[in-house]
Amino acid sequence: MRASQLSIECTPFDHLADAIRAACGASSDWTSPQLEYLQSYLCGDPRAKTLVIERPYVDRHYIEEYGAYYFSSLRNGGATTTRIHLFSEAFDRARLGEWIRQATGNPEAQRGIQNQLDRWYLGFMTIRPIPSAPIGRTILLPYGDKPARTYIPSEGGHPVHLMGLALTARGLPFQQQDQAVGACATAALWSALSRVTRNDGGRAPTPYAITQAATRHYLRDRALPAVSGLELAQLAAAVRELGYAPYVLRPSHEHATFTLSLKCYLRSGIPAVLVLDTAGGEYHAVTASGYRLGDDEEPARDLRVALSPQGPTLRSRGLSRLYVHDDRFGPYVRMQLGPSEPRGELVLERIGPTRSDPVRGAGGTICYALFPLYPKLRLTARELIELGLDMLPVVRGMLDAADRERLNAEVFFAQGGRYQGQLLTLGLEEPARVERFLSEIALSRYVGVVRFQLGDAALVDIVCDTTDIRRDHPPRGPVLAVLPFAGAHVEAYRRLLASAPWVQIV
């Protein structure tokens, strides 16, 4: 039996292409759009400076693909991968070894070195021994220098161990599609499910598990190789079989409602699988992973949603960018939402070109968005928006004419316990009211929140039960509580909501 020997190497970031070529067995002139994109992305701020190359690495997501497909291929690269760690500071193998020696037997030194490396850690790339699709499970830190940017949160991060040191990769997982075992829709759904399953305390499914779940009961071609892709019914079947509820939302001509719903789910940490009709008449799936609000640098029109032409209008800050994981390029690809002319469809278009950022035909018309939801998260984003519109006259009744023009709203879902924790950090007036809310208001596991604001200053939270749907009667039935941020408004809300005695005003 041959001994299994681990190799740890350090090299400058400029050698990324050579490291990937060596790991996947590609020729010396190999390149790809994914390589070009990653080289561009990792030259941002913070800039990657050091690669730590770890081989062999057993990756659960690849080894299932190997067992299902590659092990029976005449030529295969084996069952193990190479993992490339990326750091924002320069160091070499000798210095890394010295740090490990300093940490040995010295807990204080170990903590210091570990914390320092964690601050520099930008994430990792898993390189499969497949020259045609080498980029496996990859988690990279998103850019964070703009306050208007919002990304899918990585609650607790992804634990990573390197030479006995515990690091944390922060970001939404990405990988290049491998048509042998999964199409682009598989890669997109894998990214989305990786987030929601971990957030609920489960283990993320592998791409092969998603392909199996999607094709178990409905096939129009071979399951493997997965060159025919997945239809909506198969995506929905995979989400259900893996323990979640698929919610499908189509733009139709309600672009503002669709965009605000998408913004709601992304802010809530729920990725969207967006299926696009590309210019070539083919369909392509990407994962929406974040957005950027309009600001002075990149303005965007406010989103305005109304149930009827004569009804009140709910206003929310618009999006100047949408960030997507696109397996044809890489993670956090910058795109823009907007209606097309003259048909008025909602189109997703790549923003660019920018310096060192390759652009090669990304985007398309949005056919639908699919969200994998926790099964008891029954209240949809659209219904939460409608509840905001139901409550809008009550909130407007508290304001003068000038403040009514400034009024806007953010809608989102949050785990009940986490929402309670957020209240402790918001600095509300009268801490006794916070204590009363935390000790007297029973919450569902997930709550829906409509947060009315004057500019960026929070005015009042409308907290809703998500275990039931919105009904015509009573119109504000799912509302559990109203939490004004100013204690002086409590009695006024009690008067205005006297007809809804089930709503607790705190």
C-alpha cells in the first residue's frame, strides 16, 4: 500500500493559472473565462497576494461525483482534489513553517497567529482533476468597501483547517458546472441550497445529490451525463426532496413587485435561482447572491409598489446592481436589472467592461426566480409587501406632509431568535419596552418584518407571523406586533389599530 503524503506549498498569487493547470492536468496554454474572471476578481480590494496549495484534498462534493461517474471512466484523474487557499498578505513556505513551530505548545501564540491568518484569509478554491471543468467548490470573500452592498450572509462562516489552524471562509459557495454530473441549473441550485441548509443547521447537499433528487421521478433524457439540463419541474422536485419548499416568482409586468421581492429574499439570506432566456434562445441559470443599493456613486430609481392604480404606494430604495454566481464566469458577477424595450420584459445584463474584467455575453431575459424556502415560511415576500401596503395608511397617519414624502420601507424575513437579538443592538428608546417585547411576544421560527423608515432612520417595525398566508379577512391577520422606535408613538398606534386587537403594540 502506498503511503498518503500531504504537500503544502506557498507561491505568489501571480502563479494562480499555473497552480490550476498543474492541479487539473491541463496543458501549459490552458485558459478559461472562469480563470480570467477569478484573476480579475482577486485583484480587487483586498488583493490576493499568496496562494497556499494543499494536496491531496478530499472534497465531499467531488468525491460523490467521482463515485457516480468518473471512477468508471477509462481515463480519470483520481478521487482527490487540490485546495488553493488565498491570503491578502505576502508570505512564503518558510515563514508559514515558522509560524506553525511558534504555535506548537504555545496556546497564546497559536491564537495570535491563527487570528492574523484569519484576517488575511480570502477563502479557497477546490481544483478538480478535470481539465474541462476544474473549478470545484469555491468560497471567496465578497468585496465589502461600500456600505450600499448587501451580500447573502454566511452565518458563522465555513470552517477551514490548514496545518492545525482554524480559519473561516466567508461567502456563498460557487463552482463551475461539470456537464458530466450536473448542468448550470444544478450548480445554481447547489449554491442556493448550500446557504439555506447550513442556516437551518443542516449539511449542504452535493451537486450529485441535487441531480439525483431532480431526476428521480421525471426524466426527459439521461440523468448522467447531465448534458440536457434541468426543467422547472425537476428543480422544484429537487428542492422538495431535499426538505425545502420551492417558491417560484415570475416578473410578468410587475417589475417593481418582483424586484422588491427579490431584494427581500436576498436581504433575508435566501438566494434565488434565476433562469434566463439568453440572446441565443437557450436557457441559463445563475444564483443571485447580493445587491447594491442606489447611492450617489451609482444612482438607482426607488422601487414603487401599489396593489391598484388608485391605492397607496410603498416605496423602497432601488438596486443599482445585482451580484450573481454565474458558472460561466465566477462568483459575485456584477449585473443590472432593467426592462427591455419595446417588449418591457425584465432583463439581467452584465455591467462592464471594466479594467481587467472580462465580459463575454452574459445576461438574458428573466423567465422566473426559484427560492428554496424553509417549509413553514409560508408567507411570501409578495404577501409581506401587501401587508406593508395594508399598514401604510396607519403609518402615514402618524406623519406630517413633509415626512410622508420621505417615508420608505424595507421588507425582510429573519429567524425569530435572531430578530430578538437585533433588537438588543438597535438602541431603542426605553429599554423596558424591548424587555417587554422579548418577554411577551410569541414569535414564529421565522418572522416577516416591514420596517418603515424616514430616510435611513428606522421609524417602526411591523412584525408578522410567517406560518400562515395573508387573507382578505382580516386584512392584517398575520401582524403579530407593532414596535415603534420612539416610545411617544405607542399610544397613537394603539388608537389607530384598535380594530385589530390581536396586534400587540409595544
